[in-house]
Amino acid sequence: MSKSIEVKQDLERKQKAPLITPTDLRAEASRDIAGAMNAILADVFALYLKTKNFHWHMSGPHFRDYHLLLDEQGDQLFAMTDPIAERVRKLGGTTVRSIGHIARLQRVPDNDASYVEPEDMLAELREDNKALAARLREAHGVCEEYEDAATASLIEVWIDETERRTWFLFESGRRSDSTGH
């Protein structure tokens, strides 16, 4: 066998070999938690991109306030991505590899409309964040089932952050009454 064929076969073997990370969790726990967290990661990436899309396309009399709010929320969402992916790897799992992989896992619906009213943007993001909080709670339940306190504690922080985003979007989208409240 030629040297180049051996090198190619060795590379193929290495590519097929699992990325093994030592963990005390059973293989089933690693698989289930990684699956739950990869779906969360896909949702967070999808929500990040939707938030930035609305940030970029915001208009109207509250432009500056909404633009800054969505920029802050986008930064917070993006900040979640690396800890989620790294947690999956620490558990012995593998994580999303491409935009296509994210698209297959995401449950946050895209919005490709050329124009969305600012109030509708806020309402849509509010509902998406509310749904993300519910999915985070589901993932927390998987972690509790397998006694994965480390992932569960991270999720608890993300639930709080997600509830805060939901609250800010709700309050920002409210119409004031004649008293200014």
C-alpha cells in the first residue's frame, strides 16, 4: 500500500473516531443532555440572528431605544453560545457544526419579512424568549434526571436572563395610557 493511501486511511479513521472527553456521566446521560443542549444552542443562535435582524431593521420614533435594547439582548444571547457548546463538549458530546445543522435543530421560527413594524418585532421576540425559557426549563429537567448539577446551574442563570429579556420586551412594547403609564 502506498504512503499516501495509508495517510488518507489514517485520516479517515481519525475523522470517524468519537471525540472522547472523560466524564463520570453514563453514555445515555451524555447523549440526552448533549441533545437537549444542542437544541438550545440552535435556538439561541436563531434567536440571536433574529434579534440582530430586527436591531438592524428597526425604524420609527423609538428607534434609538429599541435599537440599543436589541443590541444589548443580541450580545447577551451571543454570550450564551460558547458556554453552551463547551458544556456539551465537557460532557463528552459533540455540538453543532454548521448553519445547516443549526437550521435542522432550531425551534425558533425565522422572520424573513422585508419589513416588520417595531411593535411586532418586540412582540415576536418576546414570544420567542418566552418559548426559550420554557425549553431551558425542559433541558433543566433532563439535567436533573441525570444529576448534572453543573449544566443545571448554568441553565438557571440563562432562564433568569431570558425572563429579563422577555420582561424588557413586554414593557417596551406596552402602549402608554393618558397618564403616561
